[in-house]
Amino acid sequence: MDKLKVFETFASVAARGSLSAAARAEGVAPAVVSRRLDALEEHLGVKLLVRTTRRIALTHEGTAFLDDCQRILAEVAGAEASVSAGGVQASGHLRITAPAGFGRRHVAPLVPAFHAAHPRLRISLNLSDRVVDLAAEGYDCAVRVGDLPDSSLVSIRLADNRRLCVATPAYLARRGTPRHPRELAQHDCLVLSSDASQSRGWAFRVPRSAAGQAAAEHDVIHLRPEGPLDCTDGQVLHDWCLAGHGIAWRSTWEVEHEVNAGALVPVLEQFAAPPNGIYAIVPHPTRQLPLRVRLWVDHLRERYGDPGFWRRPG
């Protein structure tokens, strides 16, 4: 029995809660994963997992053994990295998921360079606006943008995500510049359709008007502006905005290059809501992550931390 391989398989099944998900991550048949677990339990003489047709759960012994397994695997990965000829070298299959629009612009371009630095890796990138279940579907890392729901997953903040109202100089010359969010009702606003995201509307930070409140105190309000054009696809709204058809509420990662080039002009900046975040989501605490995942998260953090990264053409 290849103990390290079996330990990796056991840790993968425990993390994903599924033999089939672990098998997909390793590129083997579920029967192979099942045989490895059977051999491990027979070797140890204890039951590590309770397997039913619907779910897999760790026994008390399995929970204790998993902690030791993850520590051993992390130490082995560190030992291998410390003596590898080219420095830290990751290997295995790295499976990443990201939202379609953001992923096309700001995740996919980073993958080839990361692979060149770690050629022993195989990398799969899934771009989908569906919220992927990392554990059930065998993914190592998700990049997500915006407010995060409560989750047992671990989130690592990579960068701020600010939202801006933008329009072309030609549109503003033709229709005027709004001075307060309420004035958007007199403008052509380019909005996501109701079956897309932004369900709460556009967010703005406005001073509190109640008597006795300090001038520096603000509330975040949400407006649902309307306009003659709406679409379920954010890239289409971006293109319409660049063509001068109205005002759009977009993330800086989408429009910063055009703003710096003068093709788009921010409006209502003094009312911009506090930023939310761009996150790497992983299924384990960072100290338990495989080397390939830790290096990928570090790669994202380094690139996204460079202000010039967001100003480059998309």
C-alpha cells in the first residue's frame, strides 16, 4: 500500500464528502478510491468513514486521523519543495472556478504564467456565474466577487471591489451630470435584468439627514433605477455604456482602464458605497491547503495587490 497516496485520498474524500468528487479530483475511477479506503481501514483496524448512498461522515477515529493525515501531507509537501531543483514546485491537478466575466478578464490571463512557473501542475479553470459547491464538485479554489454568504468555507480577501456609476463624456454632455443618486430617475440607466444579480439595486452612501446626527455619519441606501435598456449580461451593459447609451453601475475591475483612458467618466463618486471584496475561497484553513493551492492564492494576492494590474486593458 502506498501510504502517502492513500492518506491523500482519505483527506480528499473527507474534505469533499464524496467518493466521486475525490475520484474526479484525482482523475481515477470511484472504485479505485473505494479500494484505497478499504485497504487503509483494514490496515489500521478501525472504521474511519461511515458511507451511505447519500453521504459520507467521519467517525470519531476518522476525525482524529484526518488531523494527523493533513499535518503529515503538509510536512511532506514542504520537504519536497525545500529540496526541489527550481525552488518551490507544485504538482498535481489544480481545479479553479471563477465568475464568467471576472474570470475571463482577471483570472484566465494569470493561469499560463502560473503554469510556466509550476510546469508539473495540470490546471483546470471553470468559468461560471453559478455558485459552485467546492467540496461536492472537487474544486480547490474559487475566486468570488462581492458580499459573501455565511459559509464553512475559508475566504481570503485579495483586493477591494468598488462600484462606480460611469458614463461617456458624450452622454454627460447631452444629458447632464447627476449631482445626487435621486437624480438618476431622470437619466437612462443601464441595469441588469431582474433575473440576474444586483437584486438589491445600486448602493450609495449618503449623509444621514436626521436632526442631531454628525455630518460625517452616513447610511448606505439601495436604489433600483430604470432605463430603456436592460440585460442579463454585464459585458453587454459595459459595451452599451461605452457606446454612450446611458449610465451604468459597474465594478472598478470592469471599468478602471476605460476611466483612466478618459473613455468613461465616474459620476456620483462622493456617494460611492464602501467597497466589498474580491476573495479566494478554499475548503480548508490555509495551513492545511495543498502546496499547489497555497501558491495559487499567493499568486493572485501578489497580482491583485498591484494597482497597475487593474488599469491594464481588459
